[in-house]
Amino acid sequence: MIAGYAVPDFISEFWHFYIAGITIVSIIWVMWFLKGQTTRKLAPGEQAELMAPTWDGDLQELNNPLPRWWLYLFWFLIVFGIVYLVLYPGLGKFEGVWNWSSADQFKSEKDRLDAAFNKEFEPFRAMDVMAVAGDPKAKEMGQRLYLTYCSQCHGSGGQGSKDFPNLTDTQWLFGGDADSVKNSVANGRLGVMPAMGDAVGGEAGAREVANYVLALGGKPHDAALAAAGKDKYAACAGCHGEQGKGMPEANFPNIVDDAWMYGSSEAAIIESIMRGRNGGMPAFQEKLGDDKIHLLAAYVWGMGGGQQPPAPVTEAPVAEAAAAAEMPAAAPAQ
Ligand code: HEC
Ligand code: HEC
């Protein structure tokens, strides 16, 4: 209820009167009841009446009036309730003369905290992620954020677990340079791989393809099975590429390197194929905003596995390759 929090919850006037009415009638009833119970005083010398038979030998219920202090406590609570309902919202849609709302209070507290955070964050805003990663103060702030928002999935030390990638090693599913890490945190990574059992001819086919994947990655494998799996791998190439290198930018993982989320054993690969995989890294952009993500990306980058940005892959290599081959760099298409 942040946007439009001033809108009352009631969709029709009826509920406003209904609830306010019940509240007011209850208060009046309680006052009436209390008064009815307390006006009677014992005349001098009068004995309180016995209200019920005696229990347990000597336990009796008498109709003495309530002790005064107890009574005053009730009246005090009623007055408190009325004053409260005048000052604060509580009576139907009446907002109270102080115009207080929990949303306003939340907002002002949040603004105050944000202002404090902004002041602390100020020096890091202009620094790049790798530089921020080296700053002890930023690390402390980043760690606090990490423990709050990330540790439940990636572990308090970032070591991950099955289904949740390790963030401290140098193996990255989606890139370990500062921008890629930032991208993972800000936009999330939703990996959706359908179950492929039918496409590869069941469990036996999956075993063949798994061995082909292991072969592509240069890992120990069964050559006969791998050969049989080569054609079936066509079902996978659309996402993981002919060579199994994937497309990290589209969240299709490389399956020929050493970065595995679900395991690189034959059994784990078969399981990936048969069951499909749906890893979900939530997007944090909206929840945390640029500044906190900047700190978090730096903290993660600094956990030990941070990599340098990849060399630009556009012009330079083409130009170099062209120069090496003594050809004009940008030969017009013919
Ligand atoms: C529609 C695209 C798509 C197809 C087709 C597909 N995959 Fe995947 N695969 C993915 C995605 C996305 C992931 C990552 C899932 C995640 O992040 O949880 C994945 C994950 C995997 C993994 C786990 C990687 C790890 O790190 O543990 C293996 C192994 C794998 N795929 C093998 C295959 C094989 C073999 C085939 C063909 C039979 C195949 N995939 C077909 C998209 C696909
Ligand atoms: C709900 C569990 C969950 C939470 C919370 C979570 N992550 Fe993730 N994270 C994942 C999963 C699952 C993946 C792998 C995504 C995939 O399968 O496609 C991932 C992937 C990543 C990656 C990419 C790793 C790689 O190898 O490229 C980074 C970086 C990352 N998370 C950082 C964070 C940070 C920082 C936070 C806290 C702001 C966070 N995560 C919170 C589940 C989570």
C-alpha cells in the first residue's frame, strides 16, 4: 500500500458506517454496563448476598461491588479508547484529527534511513565496482546487505550449494566481470530449461547425449555413447550452442567449462536433461536501487572470484586479425 496509501480500504460507505457504528455502540454499551454494575453500594451494616452455592468447602461468590481502583482502571481505558479514536484512524474511515498513518510513518522512517545511507554511500557513487570492492568501509556495508538479501540462497560466505551457484570461485555461469555481476544482481537470472527426455529418446538417449556433452568439454566419457549422442545433441544446440558454450547473456549456460550449478557428473547431466532446470535468481533492481546494487556487486566481485572485464570483442580483434592477414579491416560486403 505505498502507492495511493491515502485511499481508504472501504469500497462503499456502508462499511464505514457499519464498523464505526459497532465501535461506538460497543463503547456506549460498556459504559452503561460498568455504571450498572457499580452504582450499588452496601448500606452500613448490609451484608453482601451469597450468589451461588459454596464450592470446595469454603469458596463463596458474593455480590460485593468491584474495588474502586479496578473500576477506575476500566473508566480510564474507556477514556483512553475514545481519545485514541479521536486522534488516530480507527473509526471506520475517519482518519483521526492527527492525520497519522502507518504508511506515512513508514515513509518518513524510510526517508530518514535512506538519507543516512545516501550520506555514507556518497563517496562510492562515482567509483567503479572494482575500486569499491577494495574499500573496507564499502565492504562492511556490502556485507550487511549481502547477509540480508542474498545469504539465504548463496550461503553466508557466498559458497552456494546445490542449485545455488558459488559466488566465491572463479567459475561464473553469467560472467565474473563487474558489469556482469551487477547485471546478475540487478536483473536477476532466470534459467528455464524444459525437460528434454522426450526429445532425446528417454533415459538411454539422455545418457548418450550426456556423454557427448562430456566429450565436448574434454572430460572423461564413454566414446561409443558420445558418438551415439552426437546427433541427438541437435536438440540442445539451439540453446547451448553447437560447441556447448551457451549464451551467458541470454542465461543459457556454458556446459563445457568447469562452472556447474547442478553438477558435471554423468548422472547430474542426465538429471538436467530428463527433468529440466529452473534456476531462479530474483531481480533486485526495484527492491534495492542502483546504489545498494553497486555496493553488493562490489562485495560479490570482491569475494574472490571477480574477473577483469573481458577484452572488447568488437573492432579490435577483427582489425588485428585483418592486419595479420594483410587485408583491409572492413572489407565491404560483395
Ligand atoms: C530452451 C533452451 C534449452 C534447451 C533446448 C536445452 N537447455 Fe540445457 N539449459 C538451459 C538453461 C536456461 C539452463 C540453466 C538452467 C538454470 O539456470 O537453472 C540449462 C541447464 C543445463 C544443464 C545444467 C548446467 C549446470 O550448470 O549444471 C545441463 C547439463 C544442460 N542444460 C544440458 C542440456 C542438454 C544436454 C540439452 C539437450 C538435450 C539441453 N540442455 C537443452 C536451456 C536449454
Ligand atoms: C531466491 C534465491 C536467491 C537469492 C535471494 C539470490 N540469488 Fe543470486 N542466484 C540464485 C540462483 C538460483 C542463481 C543461478 C541462476 C540460474 O540458474 O540461472 C543465482 C545467480 C547469481 C549470480 C550469477 C552467478 C554466476 O555464476 O554467474 C550472482 C552474481 C548472484 N546470484 C548474486 C546474488 C546477490 C548479490 C544476491 C543478493 C542481492 C542474490 N544473488 C540473491 C538464487 C538467489
